Amino acid sequence: MDKQALKRGVLDSFRSIIFSLLFSMLLVLVLALIAKATPLDATTATVLNQIIKVLSVFLGVFLGLKGKRGGFVIGLIAGLFFTLFSWLIFSAISGSLSFDQITVYDFLIGAASGAISGILTVNLKSIERKRGNRPSIRRRRTMAK
């Protein structure tokens, strides 16, 4: 791997982590408003929390990944670091730094969702780039006449 590709990968990972953290914070605030307005039991809150994390990683990787290759690795790194930073941030907010079995699951889910998001993003953007090079159906019809 050359220096330029490595630099691009680090930048894409960093951008993905930042976007993921921003989305997560926003969605957690929305969840907090919903929880304040309606009673949520612990199970529902846990499920919604996991959905927020996965959605945040996917959106962050989708917006942060600009390269054409390395989606798996960049997404995996972004998912792991997003999980690490969000764990540190929310631990600081709650005032307790606890590492338990749920935290391990959070890291596994973050890594998996990041890797899958990276693969999907690279492939979706590749399809988008290929479509951008082809004329639309309407243009092809007028070109054929």
C-alpha cells in the first residue's frame, strides 16, 4: 500500500468516526426526548440504543468514505473507534467507567456494522460512479435517433 492510499484511508476513517459520533449524539438526544415524553422500559431502550449505534456507524461510514477501495478495513476501524470514543464519552457523562460483557458486545457490533457498512458503501458508490458515466435511458434514445 502506498503512502497516498494510506493517507486516504486514515482520512476516510477519521471522517467516518466524526460523522458517526455526531449522528449518535443527535439520535441519543432524540431518544432522550422520546424517553422523557413516553415511558420506555429497559429492554426497549437497550434495543433502540443498539439501533442508534448501528445506524450511526452506517451513516458515518457512508458519508466519510470517499475512497474506491478498502471499505472493509476502513469501516472496521471506524466502527471500532466509534465504539471506543462513544463508550468513553458516555462513561464520562455517567461518571463511571465500566467494562463488562455488554461493552464487549458493543465493540463486536460496532466492528461488524462498520465492516459491513464499508463494504456496502464502496460497492454502492462504485455502482453510482458507473451509472454516472452512462447516459440516461432518455439520452440514449435521443442519441440513437
